[in-house]
Amino acid sequence: MKFKDMPYERVDFEQVEQEMRALMEAFDSAKDGEEQFAVHQKYYALTDRVGTQMTIAHIRYDADTTDEFYSAEHDYYNEKSPIYHNLALEYEKKLYASPYRDKLVEKIGPVAFKNMEIAQKAMDERLIPLMQEENNLTTEYSKLIAGAKIPFDGQELNLSLLRPYTVHQDRSVRAAAWKAQSEFFAANAQTLDEIYDKLVKNRTAQARALGYDNYLELGYYRMCRNCYGREEVEAFRKQVKEDFVPFAEKLHDRRRQRLGLEKLSCIDTAVYFKEGNPAPLGTPQEILEAGRKMYGELSPETRDFYDFMMENELFDVLGRKTKRAGGYMTYMPVYQAPFVFANFNGTSGDVDVITHECGHAFQGWLSGKDPIREHSDITMETAEIHSMSMEFFAQKWMPLFFGERARDYIEMHLEDAAAFIPYGCMVDEFQHIAYGNPDMTPAERHAAWLELERQYRPHQDYGDDPFFGKGGFWQRQQHIYTSPLYYIDYSLAQSCALQYKVKMDADFEGAWASYLKLCRLSASDFFTNMVKEVGLDSPFEAGCMKNIVEKLEKYVK
């Protein structure tokens, strides 16, 4: 079914609660594990139905944040979703404590039960008012960012539509665009600081209500980190600082020389060629059709997936003034349908949507066919391997998108992928500092960001910019506000995607078979086990980042 034809009806949570209570009663009265699993399958059907309606409303709100009907629906789910989440947790507690647990583990796997254990540590009914307040604060931030009206080049642009000017080949245009961007954030600096301060204090209050010292422990549970903790993450960041940052800086210097500059400035961020970055050829529809050709040739599985996406119009990729910034993949279980949301703006990022977000969507399409819903509960570092690795597997088809500049795009993409790892670690460490010290003032948070810039991106120079130069760059990063602690996942995943890059250059078919196996494993095992099973080194292993650098050095030379 086409997305536009999917019917929407507001979820009646009173009715949902009645159905859920009936399921709990049936679960309690079941005489063995088989009967309980039959009840659990009815739970799948209920949560699929609720999740699909909520997702449809979410997408349609994001498509136009000024739409009055879906704005009201968005507010409704902000209020009700914590209550629903708590109700689902109540059901899962019964599942977790079942006297027939061995049979249920046999049916749905041990990872699901570990995740249930973690979920119980992350939620309590007492938190519902705080979670509702948190939802309202993140919505306030998202609306502020989506509603940006920046006068530039005789137009009124939002941040997504301003983006092409920030990477323009004319350095004076870039400088003007960065200035306009900075002025928008400076004008809203106090509001941005206030929202984040309230979020930190809100999330800290949630954590302390559950007996934790600060939000970090709760945040790890909320991210469902079921096979590693803060020590492993800190050790990974240490590897990145010691072994990977020098390599990334070497790439930035290579970029500086290519641009013919004595010194890089912030206005040169993400600019790779003097004549401008390679831009995709053709209209958005032609880019989508090039994607059809690419996925049709990559494998039978990707061909069927992409045909399904196109035939059911499961893309919303055109940039619009009132559309939410950013991009994502989401999933509607009733229709077994992924959905890709993005903002095309004429840059190479448009093609990254067709590779990165479709990497997510492809895996979601595969795992959606698994009758065990828990196998779709993929932790984020695993999910990002699916997307970031697809960017590399797609490279042989880049002439479809960039013509004669395909080689430039491939070179740019590798440098950009490597440069991202330190940035992802920096965002993560910043959040550890912020939540580990919840009474920090806004000025202290900005100072902490600047110090991390010196450690992870020593080349970055903001000059005398009155906003970014004072440590405000992090306020552009929506995850910091809306998805706390969800960022190290990207760096962990990128370290695995770069391993796939090396593998595919030696044996493309073998690398693709490994990737397809990882996608199909879904969430049936723990991240640290799955990467080993498909032949990758765990990023947590000592020496992993050093080994990656040694293998990538040949591309620099």
C-alpha cells in the first residue's frame, strides 16, 4: 500500500489498556510455555497496530511541522507515549518472570530477555510526568530548528536549504552562509541554553528517582546497551584519540592542500575540492531511479527491497520550508514497510540518503519478515553498521549519480567517513561531561565543548565567530537534545564499515555475504558476538583502531 493511502486513526489508549490487561490475564492463566507464546503473538499484533498508527502520525507531522491536525496528534503522543511505554513494560515484566521462561527463551532468544531486564531498570510509572515534560522540551527544540527563517541570497531559508551554501565552491559565499547560520543560533542562544539546561536537569531527576547518581547509567539502559558499558566506550574513545585522530588530521591536511589554503577555517568544513564538492546529476526523481538501477544490480534481495519502496512511495525526500530538518528511516510493522525521510538539497548528501538511509531500510525490510518481533529490536551501533557499510558497497555505482566526478565523490566519502569518527566521539564525551556534571552552567558547557574540539579536531578554527567561536557548535547537533547518548553508536559502526571497505576492495562478494549475514542476524545475538561471527574486529578490542589506520594508509598514499 502506498504511504499516502495508509489510513490513520488516533490510537485510543484506554482501549489499548483494556486489550493489554486482557492479554496479561491470559498470559497469567496459560498452562505452559506454548500457551504463553500464543498470547505473546497477540501482543505482537497489538503493538504492531499501535506502533504503525503512531509512526504514520509522526511522519506526517515531520513532513509539515505547521500542519495543525498532525501537530495536535504529535502533542497527544508526547503525552500518551510514556504511559503506553509503561504499560508495555508491565506486560514484559510478566514475560520476564514467567515460570515457563526456558520455553520462551527457546522461542524468542536470550537477547530479548536481557533487553527486558534492562528495560525494567530504565522505566518506572513515577517517571511519566518527567518523561512527558522531556518530550515537550525536545519538541520545542525541534520546532525551533525546523522553523528557522534565515534571509540569504534573496530567499528565506531553513537550515537544510542553507546547507548547499555552506559548502559552496566560492569561499566568500561559504563565509556568508556560515555567518548567517551563526547569527540564527546566536539570536536563539539563550533559548537553546535554557532548553538543554532543562533537559539535563529533567533527565537527571529521572535517574535519581530510580536511585542512580546521574543520567549516564539510566541513559545506557535507555540505549539498551546490553553487552558493553561506560568503561568499554571510554577505552574506544581513548583508542580514537591516540590512534585515529592523527590519521584524520592527516586527511584534513590533505584536504587543505587540495583546496590551496594555508590554513583551514570552519567555513571549509566538509569542502573537499577547489572546484566544489561533486554534486549529484539530475532531478530528485532521477536520483531515486538511479537508486533503483543500483539496487537492482547489487543483489536480488536489494532489488526486491527497492522496488517495494518505490512502488509504495515510501520516500519523502524533497526539502521544504516547514519540514523537519534531518533524515531518518522508520518502520510500519502492519505493512512491513520501511519509510525514508530526508531533505534533498542538491548536495552529495542526497545520494547519501539513497545509500545510508536505504541501508537501514533494507535491513528493516529483511528483519520485518521475521515472525519474532524482538529480533527487530536492534541496538543502535549495530543498526548504523547496516547504513554506513551500504554507503561503501554502493560506491561502484557512483557514476550513475555523479558522472565524471564519481571518483571525486568516492575520495571525498572516504575522507568524510574517517573524519566523522573523532567528531562522533567528541559528541559522546561532551554528553558524558554534561550528564556527569548536571549543575554545569551553559558557559561551562560551551567551554567543555571547545576543549574537546582541541582534542578531537585540532584543525578546526572558528576565528572570531561570536557563536561558534565560543563553543556553540554542539547546539546544531540535534541528537544531543533529542536522543541523549545516541552518537557513539555512529563512531563504533563507522569503524566496522571501514573494515567492510577494506574487505570489499579485496573480495566484494565475500564482503557482501558477510554484510547480508549481519543484516539477517538482526538482533538475534549481541553486538560483540555478531561482529565476530561475520568476520569483523570488535571496536572495543585493543588495537582495533590502529589496525584500521594501518589498512587505510594506502588510500592516503
